[in-house]
Amino acid sequence: MGNRQSSGDVVMYMQEKKNNGAATTATSFNPAGDWAKLDLSIIRPERPPAPEMTIDEFETVFGSWASWLRTAAEVKGAHVDFVSLALLCTASAIIGNTRWAVPWEGWKEPPILWGMLIGDPSSGKSPALDAILDPVKEIDNALSAEYLTERKKWVDKDEVAKLYEAKWKAEVKANIGVGEDAPAKPRNAEAGPPPVRGRIRITDTTTEKAADLMSNVWRGLLLSRDELSGWLGSMDRYNGGGDRPFWLEAFGGRSFTVDRKNCPEPVIVDHLSISILGGTQPDKLDSLLLNSDDDGLLARFLTVYPAKVPLSRPVARLDTATALRAMERLRALEPTIDDQGEKRPVFLQLDLEAQDSLQAFRQKCRDWEQDTSGLMKSHIGKLPGIAVRVATVLALLDYAIDSAPAVHTINAIHLGRACSYVGEHLRKHAHRAYGAASMPPEVRAAGRIGEIIKGEGMSQISTREIQRRGLAGLQSTKEISPAFTVLQDAGWIALIPPSRPGRPPKNYAVNPLLETAF
């Protein structure tokens, strides 16, 4: 039938829908003229091409890790961008609160990074994650085994302590009975606090549980999810967005308090630092972007959305032991202890040359902001702080793989590598990923209505039908009418002429070609 459809075809289609009990339009329905050419980019926006780094650029950014990352990508049949971002996010969680960067007085940045791998189901996202997470699983397994050993020792000690405590209570009772002072509680009547299970990675948890884990492990955690869009969307669907403040704070490493349902004592976390890593598919991300408000949560993610790599049979072998040794070296980093005996991060200062480079990058980001809006503008505004975080992680990754001396400052080379990667490469990926969120408001609103039409298989739609859903940004005629105009121009809907004089409500027919367009 092609992309155009005559009014006669629409009449027959609408009558058939009515006979099936699915429409209320009379057979006299006659839209003016043919349907406009159907434009599916309303919910599937055209994207810029995927950016690529040259070999020299990649080696400059990732240094001694470059060869390992390329080999991992080849073995896993994935793009090297997937493996690279996964490494950075995972390393940021392992470093956690042991090291924070200080660009200058009054500005501190934890190393925490959030990464989103975007691609079709066959693009190699999961294998790329496996290349990085498999060594993490080995470390977590070792930490679990160590915990079980220590737990058994503590249980035995606790049993003995209970016996000493029972003996002491009997002595207290006897002394009180004869009017003597109660003896002091012996030290061996307490086993001390139970051991804490060390861990790096969590996969699915409530905010309350995540806070409880953070209060125990202190240094940081990695939340890894195969599908991020569903997790992000569930925050709005199930609890009115109540989890979002928690995760916004988890990016900043700030102090956070969570009230528990069944306990009077809240969970207090000194530095809530949780890295996030996972993948999603382009259409799921578009749907999320069109139907979510910009509160800065998505803007905090670094994204990679590369082109598919050609299918090939790998000839190299992945040296997992190298990654494991490096991660263990990062895991061995210790925080400092303050005057009150509390843990706190070791602060890595930017040297003067690095500060100058950072100031120049901030100005460049300000210039980029002028040509963007919405989510993309919010994302660019966060790039200077993210570049500082990436510089910290890159410096410590160098230390981990090269057995280099300890890192005490962030220099201009570290920062320059990070600014190049974040500003010149990942910024272009973000533009490719977040295209649906940078469209004009009426086009974005049209996309949201288009998702409703597509998802519910609607044959008619009206302003009132959209208003009754109570969607933010789609509640007034002033907001909805421009979106309907966009949908008309895109061939999605056509105005049904009124059957009576006056000003009856406007009803629109939905193009039946949409039933088979997806």
C-alpha cells in the first residue's frame, strides 16, 4: 500500500474496527485528503553517526590498558568502547571513598562514575561487561570465603562470651543479694562486633538495603544491571520517584540517612558512593527519555553507543589475571584515619597546571552548552566534574597495572587524557544517545503521545483522552495542541471533521498503517 492511504481506505478500516467493537467512529468519517507520509522518527529519532577514536587517541587516553582493552573487545566480540567504559566504572567503585580528587579549595569529587552501554541485543554489551565483571566476581567470592571463615570464628567466640556473661550475671545477682557492689563486666563476656562481609558488586537491591551495605563496607559499591532502562523507569512507576533522591546523592558521595521500616534506628552513611554500570537498547532508552522528567539523574550517566563490530572469530586470548591483579591492587588502597579515629578519603590535589587545564575545559563546556538544551545541556554542565573523576580513575588505573608509585596528585597529563575522552569522545556519544531528549518541546511531546498510540493500539485520540492521564507536560490544551500538529504533519493522526455545528471536541483518527509499522 506504500506510505499513503486514501480516505476511502480509512472509512473501510474504521467501519471494520467498529464492527469488531473497537471503534465508535461513524462510516461517514472522511478525513480531508490523503494521509501525510508516515514519519516514524517521531519516536525513533534519527541519530548522528557513532564516534570513533583513532588508535593513537585511544592509546593516549588508556595508556598501558589500551592493549588489554582491545584484546578483551576482540575476544568478546564487542566494541572497545563498551569494555573501556565498563573498566572505568568498575574501577571507580573499587577505589570508592579511599581516594577523592580536590580540584581546588571548596571543590571535592569522589571517583564515582555511572556508565550506560547502548546497543541492540546482539551488539555485545553483556560479553563486554563479563570481561570486566568476571575478575570482580572472583574478588567477591574470595571476600565471601574470608567472611565465612571470620564469621565462624566470631560465632565460636560469641558462644564462649555468653558463658562468661552468664557467670558474671550470676555473680552480680549474688553480690546484690548480700549488699555488696556488683563486679565489673569482664572483657571476655563480649565477643565484639561481628565481621562484615566485604563486597564490590550488587545487582538488585532496595535503597534501604543499599544504604545498609554502604554503612558496613564504607568504601563504595558497584550496582551492575543488564538492563538499566527498566530499573530507571521503575523508580517512577512503583514509588512515585521516591528512590531518585537516594541515587542522586549516591553519585555525589554525600552523607545520607535512611529511615528503616522495622527499626527505630536509621541507617547513616558517611559517604554514599555507588557506581552504576549496565546496558540498554536504543528504543528502550528513547521511550525512557520521552517519558521522564529531567531531574539530573540521566545527565549523570556517561554513555557509549558505538556502531556494531563485524562478526569475527577471535584469535587472541584474554589475560584475565592481569585485570584481576590490577583490581586487587586498587582494592588494597586504604583510606586515612582522622583525629576522631574515623575513616576518611585521602584527598588528591590537582597541581597548578592541571587546574589551568580544568579551567580551560570548563570554558569549553560553557561554550558547548550554548548550542544545546534540556538533558544534553544538563549533561554537558556536569562534564567538568566528571572529567576530574575520570582523571582520578585513570591515574589510579595506571598505578594498578604498571605497579607504579602511589598517586599523590592529579597532574595535567591525567586531566588532559580525561578531558579528551569525556569532552571529545563521550560527549558525541551522549549526543547520539540523548537525541530524543534534545528535540523541541512540541516534538518531544508528540513522541510521548506517539508512544501511547503505539503501545495501546489506539484508533482514535483526543485532547481530553491525553488530559485524563495526568501526565506532566501534557495536561493543558496549550501543551497538547502543538504536539497533535506535529503528529498530523508526521502522518500519525488526522482530524475527524465534526458531525454537528458549533465547537465540539476535536477527535483525531489514528493512521491504521501504524499497526504494521513496528
